[in-house]
Amino acid sequence: MDFSVTDEQTMLAESVARFIDNDYDFERRMRIAESDEAFSAELWQTFAELGWTAVLFSEKDGGLDGGPIELMLMMEQFGRGLLIEPFLANIVLAGGVLKRSASDEQKSELLSSIIEGSTQAALAFAEPQARFDVADIRTTATINGDAYALDGRKCMVLNGGSADVIIVPARTPGTKGDDGISLFAVPTDSDGLTIASYQTVDAQSAAELELSGVAVPAEAMIGGQGRGLETLAAVIDEATLAVCAEAVGIMRTMHDKTVEYSKNRIQFGVPIGSFQALQHRMVDTLMLCEQSRSLLLWAVMLSAEGDPSAAKAISALKYQIGTAGRQVAQEAVQIHGGMGVTWELDIAHYFKRHSVIELLFGNADFHLDRYLAHG
Amino acid sequence: MHVSFTAEELDFQREVRDFFETEFPDDIRDKVMRDIPLEKEDYVRWQKILYRRGWAAVNWPVEHGGTGWTAIQKYIYANEMATANTPDVIPFGVKMVGPIIYTYGSEAQKARFLPDILESNVWWCQGYSEPGSGSDLASLKTRADRDGDHYVINGTKTWTTLGQMADWIFCLVRTSSDVARRQEGISFILVDMQTPGLSVRPIITIEGEHEVNEIHFEDVRVPVENLVGEEGKGWTYGKVLLQHERTSIAAVARSKYRLRRLKERIAQPYHGGPPLAEDRNFVRRVAALEIELKALEYTELRTLAAVAVGNAPGPESSLLKIRGTEVQQGLDALFVEAAGYYALPFVPDQYALDFPESDRIGHGSETRTSLRYFNNRKASIYGGSNEIQKNIIAKHVLGL
């Protein structure tokens, strides 16, 4: 049991923190959010040059051998900066599938260009009817000679509108439940693929996909036939951990900004932070932040050690983010008063990102059930 | 950063576990398992066993008889102790007045008092609160007036836990009223309970037990050598003591043990009916509490790790106190609900040693669940109410 981080991990966290402090202030973030582009392609290239896109991959795959601890350190800072750039979609989701299951050939073709920042990728992890259950897949992959035809619908494909390649989970017709799911790398210029891109409420971007007889060659399959769900579940666990770390960064930032605001906002001739009714609520949000960080560290350490109970811990953490985190976010808006519900103030945008994270990969109810299902 | 124990830590865990398995007396274990209240003699006998092993005062510095353990060893020890379900060390000597004496006391006081605390030869109790001074402790009125080589104490202390068993009491008393701040002019003094003029009156609490007392001082003459540290500095010493007290109040390891017991209990059929574990609503509330407790466990570990690199438990001990007591009280309520109608009979006499267990109403300790629930509402009130803890955090952590 040890909470200390290595010098290298500290350097990574500091490098991301410096970028957020010096190069990603709220004004710049809002300029990117309100531009016609989904994110800053220039900054994405900078991330690649800084090596951030390589951190989570093995040295053999051209990466820096980082794991859950590095992921946490980066995501907390991304949360603090309300980063729009598609790290989650490219690196954690699409990259997560490739690093676990792709062949050497697929890795050298696709993964290296994702690490270089020259290819944008996505993972179509959700279907409209499935709510948060990644195993509920109706999209089919029908064998057609030495190729497959994909038919179905996907929703909330993060980065789908910018992606060059989307990894699509699909089911062999006639299979049910956990079996029969395979993963396919689908180029976004494929015939029969319709992509309806939109901005999400937190100024990120996603897409709805319609696949109608999309033909992909057999070599587009990532991992074995019918073996996709195991990979998909592991990737979604890692992504859940990632957004929880991001949420912890957001929660702490909202709490700190609220305390600061309460010291400066004068009403009735005194700072509102002098009112006990508000002081106790800010103490509550501090405790919720600390308790959430504790669960984050627990889940990250179990994940880093490959402990079998890591998935259960991640569900506990996601439940915490969906309940405690929601309270922190709502209190921050409330204590900011009218300003808290304006577009102008950063608090509103932290609130929206947190609200997205609450639902992403399953809300609090879903994860409490999943926690119980793990026994 | 890693979560697993090292080989040395695992060896230590085995050593502690073996000790509790072999050395915890069967008759005391039997009482604990049957929910029969312990006598003073039971506590003292168990603490003397810990003393002989060198484990009576885990947190004390080695030179005074402490263990010198790492934060993780202390964590392991607390967890093994809870799992063995032994009584806790009575805190007033070892966890409260002991650290004050070895930090602020004279050499003579250390030599006189510390060995008897370690060996459990002397039972201590706490004289802080007064009928008119609860959360506003600095308003205390008990006076100690200097008269030659003595202080003469007059006043009343209250909520003195297990004062009926105590040999000595440590008190905050006012030695001067002519002060700029109320926190000044308060002194920390040690009083022999046998001194003439000192009397103990029981207070019966909500569940019907005699646990706390009111202590009256009428011209109680105490030698000046019983003053700890400097006259007028008692508030500073007392505050440090409260921070130690709060950290141990969290009782995370005990709550983990109780949660395991709750889950075992609800997995069994309920009086011939289906197990409560089949009630989805109840199970989800247990799970939510389990997650809260896991978070608290790691918050405590993070605090221990910070203390290990030289930081005294500071205002963050208030966080542990608040969340720790909330979890305990959450568990109390779940136990009551798990017992259902069998939480309601008020039959404390059936938890006497000679009462046949087979004649009890309800299984095991079902009818004790509500008594515990009622009694433990105190947890969010004592040691500085949870609202006072929030004031402390607001002021000292948030800077409000």
C-alpha cells in the first residue's frame, strides 16, 4: 500500500498542468468550443508532439508504457481545463481496442497513425435501444464471401463526425447475449455508412451512425470472430475510469472556484462565505471531493495491478461520481447564484461536462446494480 | 502507487492475527459475541494482555512504550483487532491524556502517570464539557483558584463517559477570568477521583444504560504539581487532544467488521421467511453505504500516510470524524431495519451472563439493535458535534 507517484509520473502531471495553466485558459477553450471545428487540430498535433497520445501504449506499440495511474493524472488535469480535444475517443476508446486486440499489421497501420495524431478514430460503443449496456448489440455482421456486411444503428459515437476510422461492434446473425460479437474497423468514407454529427451539451462532438450493408474485408476484423465483447468491456472499464478521473478534476475545480467566489461576493455588506448556511455546504462538497478522490485512487491502483476486483471498484467509483459528484456540481452552481447559470461563467460549462460524465458509460443506478452483480 | 501489502506487511498481518486468535480470552470473546456488556475487569484484563505484548499504545512514541509502527502497520492492526471483535482500548488514558502528558507534561508527570496508563493500572476519564458548555467549550466555568501549593476546584463537569469506573480525571478548568480571549486562562489539570469534595452522579441515557456521569467539584484541593504544562495554556493542549480523539472516533475498521456482519445476517432466512438480501431496495442501500465506507477507508489511509511523513492530524481529522460517525449511524439504522419487528422489544435483561440464550426474544442480538441505534446518536454529537467539525473545516481548511 503506497500512494506515492514516481518522478516520471509527477513530470507528466506537471507537464499537462502547465499546458492547462498557460495555454488552455477558459477564453481559448470557449473560442474552440464556439468555432466551426469540433476541436483544435493544431493542439491535437501539439499533444502528439508532447508524447501525450503515446503515454498509454506499450513501448512495443510505439508508446510510453503508461497505465491507469498515468491515465488518472492526465484526465484530472483535462477535467480541470475542460479540455475539448478528443483524447477519450482516440486514445482510450479506439486506441484501447487496438492495443488490446489488434494484429501487428493493424497496429502498425492504424495505431501508429493515431499516436502520431494523423488519424482520427472513434469507437461505436452504444446503440439506441441499449441504454448503457454495451453487450446489447443488434447491429449485425453478415458473412458475405470473404467480406462482411454491417447493418444497424449506433448512437453517441464520440468524435464520430471527425473520425477517419470508426471501430464498430457487430453481432453474427443468430447469436445472442455475450457471444457472437466482433469488432470491425470501418473507414468513414465507406459506402452505406451515414454519419450524422452533432455537438453535445458540453461542447464536445459525437454522431449517430446508420450502417446499411456496409462492406468491410475480413482483415478489418479486430481480434477473433465472436470474441469482441471481452475487449469492449475492458475498454469501457478503462474509459469509465478515465471520465471518473476527469470528473474528480472537475469537482475539485468547481469546489475551489466556489469557495473563492464566496469570499469575494458581497451581499448584505459581507462576503457570502461568512454565512454558516453556505460554509457547511462547502465543507460538504470538500468532503465529497476527498471521498471521491479516495475511491479514484482505490480503483486506479486495483486496475494498475490487474486485480480481478477492479471492475467492481470502477462501478463503485462511477456511482460515487454520479451521486457525490452531482451534489458538488449542483452546489457550485447554486452558490454562484444567477451567475452560475450564465453562459459567460466557466462554472456553467464545468457543470455541463460533469452532467455528461454522469451518464457516459452508465449512470449511478446502472453502476450500483453492476457493483452488486459483481458480488 | 500500489494497493497490495508487501511481504513484510503480510507477515505482520499474520503475526497480529495469530495473537488475537490465541490471546483474546474466551470468556470475554463469548460475552462480546453474545452482546453481553463487559465489566471494568474485562477491559482491564484485555488491556494488560495487550500491554504485555507491547501493543497497548500503538500510536505512542517508542521511548514512552509505543510501537514505532508504520501507518500501514497501524491500519493492519486496527483491521485485525476489529475482525477479532476484541474490545477497543479504553481511549481516555492511552489515546487522550497519555499523549498530552508525554507532549506537554513535566518529567515527573511522565514518570508518575505514563507507566500506569500503559499497564492499565489507572482508569482515566475526561472532564471537558459542562452543563452550560457543550459545543461552546471555551465558555467553561469550572474554576481552579490558587491557594498556596494547591488549586481549589469548584464546578461541574458532565457527559463523563465511564466516570463511575475511573480513578483519575483530566480537566479543563478556568484559572483566570481576567483575559482578552475566553480561550486564554484555561488550564489542563489532573485530579484524583478520591479527593474529598469530588462526587459522581449517574446520567441514564436514551437506551436506559448508565454510561455517562456528571462530576461535581466542591472545594476539591489539587496539588499544583498536577497542572500539565503552563497555567493558562490548557486550551491549546486540549485542542490537540481533540484532534487525536477525532481520528480514532472514525472507527473505520469497526464499521467494516459490522458491515460484514450485516451482510452475513441478511443472507440468512429471516425467521423462517426469505432472506432480506432478496429485497433489492435494502441491498442497494447496503451497497451505497459500503461504497461510502470504502471511500472513508482510503481517506483514512491517505491521512495516515500524511501523518507518517510528519504531519500531525490536523483539521482533516474533522472530516474523518464527520464521515466516520455518519457511516456508523447509517449502519446502526440498517441493523434496526434488518431486525424488523424484533428490533422493538425492550428487554435489556436478556443480555445478562446467566440468561439462557435460547430464552431470548429474537435471534442473537436483534433486540439490541435499536438500543445501539438510540445510544449511538451520540456519535455525531460528542467529540465536538459534527456541525462544530464543519465550522473547524470551514475556518481552517477553506479559510472562510
